Amino acid sequence: MKKIEKLFVGAACVLALTFSAGAFIKVYAAKAPVSAPGQPVDLTYAAEKALPAVVHIKNAQNSKTKTIEVPDDPFGGFFDFFGFGNPGGGSRQQQIQTPKRSVTGSGVIISPDGYIVTNNHVVEGADELTVTLNDNREYSARVVGTDKSTDLALIKVSANNLPTLPIGNSDNLKVGEWVIAVGNPYNLNNTVTAGIVSAKARGLGATQGVESFIQTDAAINQGNSGGALVNVQGELVGINAMLYSQTGSYSGYGFAIPTVIMNKVVEDIKKYGSVQRVMLGIQGGDVLNYINAQKEEGKTVDLGTNEGVFVDKVSEDGNGAEIGLRSKDVITKFDGKKVTKMSELQQLLNVKRPGDKATITFLRDKKEISKTITLKNAQGTTKPIAQADIDVLGGQFRPVTEAMQKQLNIKYGLEVIKVNGGALREAGINRGFIIQKVNDQTVNSIDALQKIVKSASTGSEPVLYIQGIYPTGKKAYFAVPLSE
């Protein structure tokens, strides 16, 4: 379970808006008994619906050889004994063996044929995933796709007729509404805690991605990650993601990813292999945070409103520039819906895909302006971006042999053992070349190269900058485009 050591309030949050669109998946739940106002709330129906569909996930990671930077001390630590530190001042790369480890979390079955939603950080780095159901049936799972920006992942087990949890619309949640959190904290399987919705569209500044959390005081602890936040009607309304704590354990508040965000991520992963994002192309933050920051400097600000998103910078090639957004504008509406803070704008952007139209309303010198635009992705197009696979390179690879390491005095690398038609051939990379770094990241395994290719293919600059060395000792540098 992710934790937040400190909650930042006041200073304007500056974020680049590159978020994705959402589509609501209608699943109708059986009608649950509704308590009259002022009467006790019965949560047993919600618990009965949720427990069979919430699973325990074990992420096993094998021991690996890892290359790290260490101080280059020619005296073998002699001077450290006397407290002089590293007199050489340089560094060198050293290989270490990481221990075998495992972490656990939770997940929610969303279809009878074995699709399960969880957090990205629950499955990240897994060599083996084991899913255990509420009735103790156990399955091996594969990762269908992940999205780091929303901290969501879709995994699948080979099974049918699995129990599922109906998906509700998190937009319909109200502050003060009762919810339950279901998961496996501290490996205490099938645990249910209860609380209320404390806030909606909460932005924390804890990640670099989409932040529009449901805040709840239902107890959430480590191991609850990926579990279900469920309303009284027994519908899934959120995926539990993190807790707010100064100790690492529950101390009052937890945060869940709304189903309106989850639905879009799941749909895109299934259809495209990656989440389709739109890029507004601005940097900014909450208007109130900006006003308060200016007050601390002794300045008076009158923007015509205390709510909305203050625009600090506008990217030259983004959607914002296309509609004429400028620094110090204030975004107040998106497609007619009121925007009071950054996290709300993030969630509204999350219902759009590249190629969709959107109307943005903003204040400039206290005057309201509305513009309609066709939204584009980070690559400046309205077409879906498919996540590239390592096959796009048109090559075959193997980790560099020990003999070659000694010959070239290197510690790691991937040798190109065959070049077919593809990006490598077009860039002029031949058989025998040893790839050591791609986009400034160390490449010491095929898996590492695969991850870099996938990440770069959906970014604003789909190019691989490859550094390496030939068997002759000659070093070379190539730029390898991943798109036409």
C-alpha cells in the first residue's frame, strides 16, 4: 500500500496535463435495501456482494543481478576508516545480487472470464503472480496491461464463471455516504472496514499522474492496495490505492481511484494495449493556492474568481495554445461542467480520447471566453497510439557474454545477434553491436529493453537514443524513430 508521509497544502501545484479519457461501463446491480434518513445503515448486503469478488495477489520477484553506481575508491575503503570519505571522487559500476522477495496486495474481479483490476504498484516487477480467491481457489495470473499514471493494472487468470462485483458510477457518490473497503491488509484475508466518503476529487501531489481520489475514513492499510471501495448498493465505486499516514499505518484517511477513471483505463488496455491520453498542454494549479501564495508575498490578486485552474504556462504545440490560452487565464468550465480545482479538471479530461471535441471556458481579465477544440495526444495527433513491442526493432538480442565483457572491459549490455527488417536496420545498427544504454537508461536484459520501448512508443517523442559499443571497441550512438 502506498503511503503519503506529508500532505502539501497551500503552494500552487504545477502539473503538465497529459491525461486520458473515460467511458462508463454500465453494470446493473441488484437493488439493495436503502435505510431511511437518520436510521442505522446496514452494510451486510454490500459485504456479501463484495467479498467473493475481491482476491489476494502475491507478487513474487526472483533474485536478479543489478548494476549500481558505487564510489570509485582505489584504496579499498582504507580512508573511510579514518573518515576521509572517497579521495578519488569518482564512481564505478558494480553488479550486486538482489534477494528473492514477495509482496502482496488485493484485486477485484470485474468479469466472469477472469479479468481483475488492481494497482500498478501491486504487480510492478513481478516474475510470478498468484491470485487466491475468497474460497481459496488459486490461479497463476498474467499482466494484460498497466498504467503508471493512474496506478492501475489489468491482470487475467484462466478461469470462467468467477464471481464479479457490479461496477457503479463513482460520479454519483456523495460526501458523507457510507462505503466499505474490502481487501487483504497485512495478509488478513477477506477484511471489511467501513466509513464514509470524506471528500471527492482529492489531489495530493503524491504522484506525477492523474490524481482525483475518493477520500474515505474506512480503514485502509498495507495490503489493501487494489482492493474494492464499495457503496451500500454493493457496487464497486473505487480501487483502493494509498493511505495518508505519518507512521506507515492507518491514521484516519485512505484514498481510492474512482471507477470513472478505472473504466477508461480497462477499456483502453483491452482495445489498444495502452491508455489513450489527451494533452491539454498547460502547467498550472488551483486558483486558491495561487492566490494564497501571492498573499504570502504581500501581493493582492483579483482574478474574478477564487475557484478554477490558474494557467501558469502554455506549451507552444499543445491544445491550450491552439485555443489561445495564455498565462494567468483561469479555466472555470470543461464541456459545461464547473471546474473548481486541478483534480476536477484531471477527471474531466479523463473522459476524453484523442479526436474528441471539448469546449473549454476560461476567464481572461475577468471576462469569460469559451473555445471548442479537437483534442490531441502527446504526439500531436488524433489517432490512437498503439504501445510498441520490442519486435518493432526487427532484431534478436542476448545479454553480452562474460568473455565479451572482459574483452571490451564492460559490465553489461545486450548484443544484437540478428537484424531483420525493422527500426534497427533503418537506423544502421548491424549484427554484433552491443546496446548499453537507451534513452539514458541502463540496458542489461531483454526485459529492460522491452520496457523502454513500450514507454517511449507512447510518449511525446517516440524515439530511442541508443548508446553502445562494437566488438572492435568503437563506441556509437544512434537515434531510432519508433513511428513513421
